[in-house]
Amino acid sequence: MTPLAYVFFWLARRFMRVQDMQGWQRWKVLILNALIILALGTMPGLYSKFDDRAEQGLTIINGILQETARATTPETYPIPLLRTDGFSKHHAAAFTLSQSPSAYSTVGVDVTAYYEDGYTLRCTVVLYPGQEPYLSPCKGISP
């Protein structure tokens, strides 16, 4: 944290010196300071996003659920959802997704879909590097 504190100290000194400047020179320092502050604020945001596995798992499950919402019969559901308890009643309902590290796999992601009536659907997406994702059968939990 010491280098970051020094950067803030340096910026504060530049802001103090800009009071004695005029014209374009003053604006140049202010604009440069603002750009440095924006860059410093952007770095934590870049590191706070989902990790790649979680993002890929959410994308896969969202795609499967969207595809299933367009299905006309339960026989056309994707394989991980074929025998899921209670899912046929909820296949076209609105849902929200969340993710957590998998309880079953060290390289997996548990993705949970929450439906408005309390029904939840949990799927595990296993993401081995260099291989196609593997989806275990999903589990439906009625309220």
C-alpha cells in the first residue's frame, strides 16, 4: 500500500501547485491528474468481476434455460434437465441466476436459478481446462 499512498501524496502536491498556474498549463495538469485518478479507480473494478469459470458456467446455464423456455415438449429439453423434478412446470417462467464454487468438484461451479414461486434449480458445471464443459444432472427443489 505504500506505493499507492505515495501516488496519492504526489497527486495532492500537484493539485496544490496547480493553484499557482494559469491557462493551458493548469488544465493540462488537472486533466492528467483526473486521468490518473480514473485509472486508479478502474483497476479494482477489473479485478472484482466474476472469475472466468463462474462467468462461463452462468452463460452455459442461462443458454440452456433460455433454450428450454422455447421448447414445446419435455422430450426436447436438454439432457441435464430431462429428469429434473418439477422443472416442466417452471420451464418458461422468469428466473434469476447466482453462482458459487461447486461443492462436488474443485474445477466446477454450482449455478442456481431462482424462480418467483420459490422453486430453485441447481446445476453443476464442471470446467476442466482445454475440455468441453460437463454438466451434471440438475436438481429441482420445490418450495
